[in-house]
Amino acid sequence: MIALNGQRFGFDINHFAKRLLVEGLHQIDQTLNYCEDIKPLEEKRRGTLPWLA
């Protein structure tokens, strides 16, 4: 980060948080990226645990 006076500040950020910032995503948006992978798991769960549907 660079302040208005030109002073630079460094900071550590984990890979996941950096990806969200760079891609302009929220954590829910990130989850929705895996929607196609989640659907079959949800369908299987409905078959074995229907009371959780």
C-alpha cells in the first residue's frame, strides 16, 4: 500500500484472501464458482438424508 505522501507499507495476506480481492469476489461468490461440483453431492445427500433437504 502506498500512502499519499509516498510512504510504502507492506503487509502479509493469505492466498485465499488475495484471490478474493484480485477477482473482486465475496466468499459466497467463491462458493458459487463450485456450484456444478456441489450439486451432485447435494443430490446424493438428499437421497441418503432426506430430512436435511
